[in-house]
Amino acid sequence: MPLFVCDVCHAIENTACGHYWSRGMDFGSGPTDSRALCSECMPYSEVMKVGGKWHGEFEKTIATTEIIREMGESNFVYVGNIPGVKAKNACCDYHGAKKSTNQTQSQKKLLLTLTCKCGKSFKARKTSICKVCGETVEYEAS
């Protein structure tokens, strides 16, 4: 299974154990979160009966550039803001198919311009994490 880095605590997590593929989905437990969260940082879900504590399937390791390189950058689908490393493209390498031009253009239409309190503007969906200051930024309709 592919790995990712938690946006909150920077733990290395398996996509099958944490809140990566299900980002933005509503499981009936309140507001959803578009951040990549490990099992410990994701809020507890009554529906799924998970979240709020480390799963214990493997030892919790905090990501650094060196550890990600040692484990192999190609094993990660997301590395957050860890400098000097790059994750593989989850939509191409992991699924084994390239995105069509139509999918890419329709996905671009879904992106909004968000502006953080620190002044950084970037394209994202309704909620994202500012890579400059780490704040959660939500879209506010004018």
C-alpha cells in the first residue's frame, strides 16, 4: 500500500490506515477535512469506528527528508511540505493510467483561488493548507 505524510503531525502513514483516499467525504460525523491525516490526527468517526489514536499496525515514524528517501520516494503518494522530496503522482503511477485531457481540464475548473491570512494565494478546492504558514484556508464566498 502507498504511504503518505500526515499534514498535522508529519507521521508516515499507510493509505489503508489513515484519512487519505477519503479526504472530503462525509461519514456522518460532522464537518469533513480535506487534509491528509494519520489515524491519530483524524477525528473519531462513529460510523467507521476509527480515528483519534494510532492504529498500532506499525511503529509511528515522523517524516524527514532522509527517512522518505531511505524508504523510497516512489512509495509515497503525498509528502506534504517535506522539503527536497517528491511523491509519485497518485493519479497516474498508482492507478496505472494517465489522466485524460478532459478529466484534467474539468478538474481545473473545480479549483478556487484561496488567499491565506499570511497573504499567500493559491489554487485549491474549498479547503487547503497554506504551504507558507501551515494555516487551514477555507473558501469564503463573497
